[in-house]
Amino acid sequence: MNFLPYAQSILRVNERALAAVSGERTRIGASSNIGIYLLQPYVRSYLEGRDPAAFDMVIDRNPSIVEKLENVEIDVAVLEWWDNRDGCQVERWRSEPVVVIVPPDHPLASQDHIDPVQLSAFELLGGEPGTGTGRMLAKYFGDHAQMPRVSLQLGSTEAVKQAVKAGVGISLVLASAVSDEVRAGSLRALPFPDPPLRKDLFVAWRTGISGMPIPAFAQHLLNAHCNETVSAR
């Protein structure tokens, strides 16, 4: 029984190794917010002309996805933060705006934006741990400014949205995570003035031996965002 988890891990690595050598399967890992709110259109465009049965995607907490990449359980990771682990290549994929969400009857709901001084007076509802939001806030507020405190960790962005709708508090989320609610009027999203608050998202993959090509899905993401940026100009 003590050996069983190791045996199962060996079998998983064996399956991944055979799939990598044959080139028959691609397994992607994405942090929850990216996998749920951002990645699906890119998966659809990537699968055009490809066999969907040869594609898998795992959605999990950011630290778990990093661990799966390090353990060669996935081919490509799409992440909200990266900690410069050895043996991996990482590229910045895109920068997503971050907004404060409040219910429609909140005192801030009538504003067009929110500034850091206002935000520092509130306690925030926290979502999924390990997303790098704390690092992002620390960088945005700097060393000498008062940062808002996270008063309650709810475990996921979906839980946060429901809590904000119920009037439990306010929170910070990726703007793309609340686009439907903002259109429906069930939430108000307040951006930050200049400088805006944004979160960098990353694509990472194992480098293996020198000269190995970038995985096709990673290249697809980077090319697609580059084309979107050019089209937006």
C-alpha cells in the first residue's frame, strides 16, 4: 500500500512518455480562471483540422498545474503566475485587466472607476489561493501604500461572484471573468484609472533537450494573441 502511489505515478509517466514520443496526444493544464473564462476559444481554433480525441485539458489551481508540468503530467501550462522553475521555458501570453466587482446597489456602483485610496478602505473577498493576486497588489500599491486586506477566502472566482451578488463584500477579479454578469447587470465592474491594474498570464512548457520545438498548442496561443494585438491596432 505504501508503494501504490509511486506505482500509479510511474504508470502515468509511462503513458505520457509514450504519448510524447508518438506525438499522438497533447495534454494541456490551465489555472482555473484561465481555463474557465479565457482559453476555450483558443482550444476551439486549435482543434480545427485536428482530432479532438487526441487533446486533453486539465483545469486546476495554479500551484497544481505548475506541479503537473514539472512532473511531466502535462505538455503545456497556461498560468496566472510563474516561479522560474528549472527545465521549463515560459513566455508571457497576454495581460488581462483586473477590476473591482460590487453589487448594483453598492455605494461604489455609480462610479466609473475606483482608485487605490478608495480600495484600501475596504476588505476584499478572496478567491482561489495561489493565483498571484497578492503579488500583483503588492506591486501595484508599492511599499509605502496601505493595501486592502483579504477578509475571507472563498476558494474560487465563481464563489466570489455569488458572494458579491449576495452583498457579502467586494472583490478583485479578471475582467473577463465577469463579462456576462456585467452585461446582465447583476454585477458592476470598476476599472482602475491610470495606471490600470493588470495581470500578466503565461504559457510554459518543459524544454527537454536543446533544439526541441515549442509545443504546437503553446505556439498557437502565442501566435493567436500576437494576431489579435495587431488587429486591434
